[in-house]
Amino acid sequence: MKLFFDLSSRIKLRITGADRGRFLNGQLTNDVRKVAEANAIEACALNAKGKLTAHLFLTEDEDAFLIDADADQRESLLARLERYIIADDVQIEDVSERFSIFHALGEVRPILPDKFKIRLSNRFDESGLDIWCAAQRHDEVFENLTRQFRFCDGECAEVFRIERGIPRWGSELTGQIIPTEANLEARTIDYEKGCYIGQEVISRMKMSGQTNKRLCGLVGAELEQGMKLSSGTIAGQPHRLLETREAGWITSVADSERLGERIALGFVKRGFNVPGTKLSVFDPADPQSSVLVKVVDLPFAR
């Protein structure tokens, strides 16, 4: 599969200063020392309760670090980082308008007209390449990539990331979620690095091996974003509920042509999130409209 995505709408920050590495290591869940100009790492910023304040990708660029994050974090991420600069030699610049970013998936390295910054990254549960270029060369690079890869537009990218079980800021990732609940542990958390804000909560969760809820896959014919999940049906009749318990909620929905069914991502509480579990799902405005859905492993079958 040879696909490429246009990520140019994402916020881009440039962090400079002699203390930039130490500063970021005290803010992010992943180890900044893993970063190089040839790769990007995924990380989160948390509050003292271990809940998300940001989700981002980080790479190096000569004497600076570059961060890119969902466009909805443009104001909040910059404010979050600047809040903790006290006596540090750190400067943060919003360079969102100066750069474009593309992401390519496939077994071949894209052939571009000139040298661009190309970095390994994993954004869709698969190794891919980030391509940074000057914003004024966006159209040139886009056109070049279309000769080698199939363009996956916004609608395509949404279905693709749901199929892969990838959480997105504003949908699955909010200020009420802890990274391990969204299956971000393996990609964004380094348990061997130094201290960072929220680390105590994350370490306790690792020791206990439990989370109150977990991001899961769901399949069902009438799934809609925002629907609530519950347990307790009678003889498989979802509209006749008895002794129901709140089991979670749906965050993203897509019609997967590849899988031939309607799929969803959602947070399912502990005790109900074992693959194969059947739950009732209903619109809070119309509880009598409930139907059965099934919990499945992520990512959805490839």
C-alpha cells in the first residue's frame, strides 16, 4: 500500500536554547534523547493528575527541536509549554505558516526534486516517512508525491486511522484521558527516563496493571459518535434493558469499505472491554433506540 497524507494544517513549534533538551524531558512522557534528525518520536504532555494536556510528535533540526501537533492544540500547546519556562534558556516559536508536512506510507522512499527533511515516524501503527518542506513548496511536493503514492484526503485519513485504532486529539484524546487508557503507552511513554509532570500517576498505573477504561474497537450497524454504552439486555433484545450499568461511550465512527462494516472507537470500562463482549449502545436523547454492538481488538482486522 502506497499512501500519502497532507499534515500541513498541524501546528508546528520550533524550540531552541541551551536548555531545550532538559526542559522538554521534564515536560514530555517520552525520552527526548531518542530524537534525531532522521526520526520523530510520539509523546504526551500531562497535568499533575496524569491526564493529557497535549499529544505531539517531536523531531530534531540542527540546533532546535520541532514539534507538530493537531491544529486544535495551537493555542493550548504553546501556552502549556511556555508556562513552565522559568529560568531556562528556552525559546519557543510558532512556525506553523513556514512549513508543510506530508506523511508517506509504503515500501519505497519518495523521490523528490530537491533535498527535503525526511524522517522516520509511526503515525498510523506502521513505519512511515515525514516530509518537511517550506510552505511555498507545498504544491510542488504534493504534485510530486501524487506520481508515486495515492493521496489519502481528510475523509480517507479519518477512516484509515479508525481502522488502525489510532486516537485523535479532540475525539479520543481530551483533558479527561490518561495516555494508557488510549493505548498510547508503548508509543509515547518511557519508564526509564527522568521525572516529568504526571509521572507518578503513570508509574502507579503501570505497577497496578489496570486502567478504569480502555480504548476499544466496536462493530455494529447503527453506531454514532457520542452514543453511550451499557450492559444488561434481556434475551438479546437491546431495547428491553434490565439492571443496566454504564459501560462507556463512542468517540469516532466510520463506514469501512475495506472491512465491509460500520466500525467505531470508544472507551469501554474495565469489566466490559474483553473482546467478544456484547453491549447495548443508545443515543442519550432516545434510550429506547438501543442496539447491540460487539467489542473487538484493535487495530481492526487488516
